[in-house]
Amino acid sequence: AAELPEVASLVLGTGEVSPLDMAAGYSTFANRGIRNQPTMIARIEQVDEGGGVTVIDQARPTGERVLTELEADLVTHCLRQVIEGGTGTSASFGPPAAGKTGTTQDNKDAWFVGYTPKLTAAVWMGYPDVGEDGEVPTMKNVHGLPGVTGGSLPAEIWRKFMAGATEG
């Protein structure tokens, strides 16, 4: 997990976090206040000679309560509004979902992080390195947009991914 500065502006997004950190954090809301450590490998299986499968190891959720169910449900209610009629309407794909857009100053970074009850995903767009001038490049005039925002391409990417991942 990211080490975040203890400053008032943190709520405005001044700390640096990874897409994995964002997905893990938002999963806590989807889990109604239970935080689990991200897991890269869910299960290791071995195919037996007779065609059966033996589970050699399986990840177990850490399951630490960090919010009450009511607190998590209130956040989910607010984040559903973002998709239903706010800055994240481009993320709407049918089933109930909750999420949040994010755009840094001068369109240098754009995010969409969202979840359904069973799946969370984070989309980040930006340039990982500074340009030749020592500045992080802006995302202006990308696919004809005056500036990429969290509610534009990241929300659309999230919608397409989630629609395919939750199909059926």
C-alpha cells in the first residue's frame, strides 16, 4: 500500500498511488467495509495423472474490517451517483456500479476507478515519465479531445472492460 502524506490536501488527490492501490481501496467499499490485501495468484493447482486436479495452495482473504457496513454503503450510494448522472456517466454499462473520476491539473493524469459487488477495476492514463523539458506532458488533443479527463477515455475503457468481464 502507498505511503500517503498526512496533509489536508490529501482528499484532493495530492498523494501518489498506483492503480492496484486504488482498486484495493475501492474494493473495500464493494466488500461493505472489509479490506483485503490484493492477491496476484488466487490458486495453484496440479493436474493429477488420472485427470483430477489437486489444489496445492489457495489465497485466503485477509478480511480486516476498516469501515462499518453503513459507512461503506453511504460511500457506495454517493459513488453510484457519479455513474448514474455525474462526471462518470461514460462508465455506465447496465448493472449497478459505483465509481469516481479523477483528473489532475492541466490534464496530466486521468483516472476512473469503479466497482460492482464482485469486481473492482482502476484505469489510469498519463505519461509515466517527465518530458525533455522536465515537465510531465499533458494529455491534450488525444483522440481529438481538448484534454483527457477521468470521465472521458478512462471511464470508457473501464465500461468496456467491465461489460466484458461481468458478461453472463
